Amino acid sequence: MEKLKHKLNSVRIKLFLTLGLAVIVIIVVLILLNNVVLETFYLFSKQNTLKNVYEKVNADYKNLKDTTKIEEDLKKIAIRNNFDILLATDTGISVYTSNKDFMNTIAEIGSLTTNNEEDTKILYAEKNVKIQEVKDSKSDIIYMLLSGKLDNEYMLYIRLPISSIQESVKISNNFLYLIGGFTLIIAAIILSFISKRFTEPILELNDIAEKMSRLNFNKKYVVTDADDEINTLGKSINIMSDKLEATINQLRSTNIELEKDIEEKSKIDEMRKQFISDVSHELKTPIALIQGYAEGLVENVNEDEESRKFYANVILDEANKMDKLVKQLLELMKLEYGKREFNNEEFNIVELIKEVIRKSRVMLEEKNVEVKFEPEEDIFVYADEFYIEQVITNYFTNAIKHVQENEGEKYIKITTLPNLKENKVRISVFNTGEQIEEENLNRVWKRFYKIDSSRNRDDGGTGIGLALVKAIMTNYHNKYGAENHENGVEFYFELDLKPVDQKNK
């Protein structure tokens, strides 16, 4: 029902019905006029014809010397106009008649023109001429009869059957009905075509407008050479569409930039809050120690030089730890919030590992730890060497701190395992000793998370080394993790063997 209502309300249907109704009204008006006016007009026209014939005969035939010519002329007039003509003397003697029956009724003419209200009706009357509507009492045929006295004293009678007039009107009406029906069919076809052609651009414009309301500006109105209102409207809609698209794209770009700015501001605020929280939490202990030992120096608790030197060294050591902590926290924040750009290049990871081992030689000797690292060949990776050195150093330092003797063995083993299929290399650092509980394997990557709280200050660590590793590897989108083994723990990470854009070459 709704669909039908929509169709009936459509522009095309409305236009078709409006134009169709106009055609029907015109046809109906023509039929009504034909029925009401045509007969009257036809009779009036015939009256004028009768008068014109009378005037012509009266003017042309002042005398009747050449009766042959008169008869020929009257015969032509009778045939041409379908009249019955009778020319007679004033005493009723026939001079010419086009119809013998009409001539035979010459005696009755007087009675037909007697103003009998029942049988006659005067249509026109002047001094010498009169037109009447008369009824033949014998045949019941109604005639239009002109009786006029000529200047030569002759009488001219012209009659025309009114039934023929009515028959002509009837035929005309029937023909008009036929033409009207045929016209309606033709008009319906033409109107259907016109309404379709007229409304198609409107429907297209409507479709474009609907798409524009859904912010779809791909469709455009096809402008033609026609200089009409619809074409002008189409041009205007195209211009509006282009301007709206440009404006909305600009707004989108501005919105994206604004969202980025808001997100950036949010990240900075989050960084600031996290940094303040971490610093305020982690600096409590070193500040307390510095304050305590500084007060001891001020109050001269121990007067000997060795004690004062110890106090000063503690203050210096804690200050260095604070400096290291703050720097690492800042670095971690930049990595976690994408504020650090990497200077990626190819370098030899084997040489870098050897360098880290050399730098840690003193710590290894102090803990009497054996390092096993026997690479078969040099391996070149693509990354930022500075940050990868931090990853290896954090893993290696962490291994030194936690290495313990297990089943008579105490060592750290570093391995490099290339995976040419994935174009990666896996670097792992293993140390003998206690395993990490399974539930803690994912927690060790959190900042300031320490499994053994009793060691958190003696080992000189800050508690964010593994968090730095996580941040660096997350930026590189490479794998990292920790695994327990029967005799110890392994930490690993992966790197690309060569630049990403060369992998498919």
C-alpha cells in the first residue's frame, strides 16, 4: 500500500495525470461544444447561405430574358448547396424548380408560410425575405425555408431539410468521439514518454541529492547543451557537490589533525603522569638515604675520615642511581609513546655481542661466571645498533645477576640462530639457576617488577631494564620473551637480517 501511495505521489505520475487530465478536459469541452453549439452554429451558417443565395439571385437576375442561363445557374446552386430551389411568378407559376416534389407543393407554399405556431417557426424576417422553420404535414420532415420576393416581382423559394443538418451534427459528434478516443490513446503514449523524459533528470537529481546526504559525492549530474531550468539546477548541484566534498574533506583532515593533536596531548599527559608517578615512587628510597647520610655528615655523627668518606660515597652512589633511573624512565616513556626515532642500519650482531661481553668482564670475574658464545659466522642485521646494544646489555646483565650453579654448572650461554625462511635471527641469553614461576614470565616485562624484592637495591638495578626491552621490540614489531629450561632461564628476541624493503628482492 505504501509503495502504491509512493508511486501515485511520484512526480512522473503527477505530471502524467495532470497532462492527461488536461487532454481529457479539452476533448470533453470540444464534445460539449459540438453537442450544444454546433447545431445552432450550423443552422446560423445555413441561414446566411440562404440569404447570400437570395441576394445573389436578386442582384444577378433583374430580368428573366435568358431563362436557360437562369436555370443552369440555379441548378448549380442547388447541387452545390444541397438545396431545393423554386423560382415562381407572383401568381404561383413555376419558372424553375430543382425538385419536382418541391414544384408539386407550390400550392402548399402559402400554407407553409402562414405563421402557424405549430408547424412554423420564424428564424429571420425582413421586408421582402423571410426564413422559417416549417414542417411538412405529409412527410413530417422539418425544413428551413427561405421565401423572398425579388426586385423583378418573382418569388424565390429555397428549402433545406433540417434533418440533414442534425444528421451532419450527429456524424460530426460520432467522429469527434472516435477522434477523442484515438487522441486519448496517442496522448497517453506521448504523455508517458514526455513525463518520463521530463522526470528522469529530476529523479537523477534526487538520487544525487540523497547520495550527497550520505556524504557520497561520486555521482554527478550529466550536463547537456539544453538551456533549461533542470540543466541549470544540475550544474548548481554539481558545483554544490564539489564544494561540499572539498569542505567535508577539509573538515575530515582538520578533524584527523585535531584527533591526532588530542591523542598527542593525551599521550603527553599520560607520559607526564606516569613519569611523575614512577619517579615519585622510585626516588623515595634514594632520597631518604641521601637525606639520612647528609644529616649524618652535617651533625658529624662519625668524626673519623673513613666514616665521612663512606657517607659521601653512599650519597654519590644514590645520586648516580637517581640520575640513571630518571634517564631510563625518560627513555622508556619516549619508546612507549612513539616519541623516539630509530637510526636503522646494517651491522654485525656477533661483534656487538662480543663487545657487550668484553664490557661486562669485571662483573663476570667477580661472580666467577663462564660465558659460552661460539658463533659460526658473522650475522648482519638491520636495526638501530644503540638500542639493540641496550637490549643485549639488559639481557646479559640480568643473566649475570641471576646466574647460579645448577647441577655443578654455572654459566651464561648466548646463541644466534638465523631463520633464512623468515629472514630473521633469534638471539637468546641463557643462564643456569632457578626458574621463573610460570605466572611471573609475563610480569617481568612490567616496569619496576622484581621477583626477588630482597635484591632490588644491592644489585644496582632500576627495575625497568626488561620494560625497555619490551618497548624497543614492540617498536620493531619483533618477537621477544622468556622461557624456563630444566637448568635455568632463557631470554630471547628476534631481529630482521636485512632491510624490510629488500626482503622480496
